[in-house]
Amino acid sequence: MTRLPRDVTGAALARALGKLGYVVVRQTGSHIRLTRESPSEHHLTIPNHDPIKIGTLSAILRDVAGQVGISREQLIETLSL
């Protein structure tokens, strides 16, 4: 199992998720809302914290990996986190 990075910020994660087609729709306070239109619509809210807590990051990556259809380890490599 690949170890999760401990120093990922919300802004860096939002930029990295752009590689998978996620776009920032809005930011309210300290949360960033992302949407991916294809192949199916998926909405994601991530905290704009520095750094994101490990449990929160793990849940976000698990959600995105399930949506994209790859393992969490492959997702971490793809995003270069």
C-alpha cells in the first residue's frame, strides 16, 4: 500500500485533480467545489487547508479513485502527489 503524502494543500490537490478533468466551480470560505462532467457528472468538495488532514485526503482519493475506476495507488501516481 502506497503511503499518502503528508504535505498536500487543498489548492495543490485541486490543481492535480485538473489532470483528471475536474474543474473548480466555486470556492466558499475554505472549501473548494470541483466538478467533473465526463464520463459521468461527479461533484467533489475539498478543504483549502495547508495541509489537508490524512483521513480527509484518504477519503477524497478513495472517492475519486472509485469514480475514475482505478486503484488509489494508481491515482496517487497519476496525480504526482
